[in-house]
Amino acid sequence: MAFIYWLAITFSVFNHDPFAQITVLIYFCMASVALLLVVDRAKEFQSSYPQSFTL
């Protein structure tokens, strides 16, 4: 649900400031990469310690 609000805010920013599109796109890409890294590290941790950690 918060993602829908984020999209609404993002599109409202797009309507007012075209340059904001680039900034939001960069932040979105950075957030996606960070999320992938966190998931990858969590999987490595799970394979190393399967008895103490479950994803």
C-alpha cells in the first residue's frame, strides 16, 4: 500500500519537475541494487548457518 502512495507522489513530482524524473530513477535503481545485495547476503548467511537462520 505504501508503494502505491510512493508512486502517486513520484508521478506528481514528474508533472511539476521533469528533472526530478532522473533523480527518482537513480534513487530507485540504487534502492533496487541495495535490496538485491541484502537478499544475496541473506541467502549466503542462510547457506552458511541453516540451523540458526531461515529466510
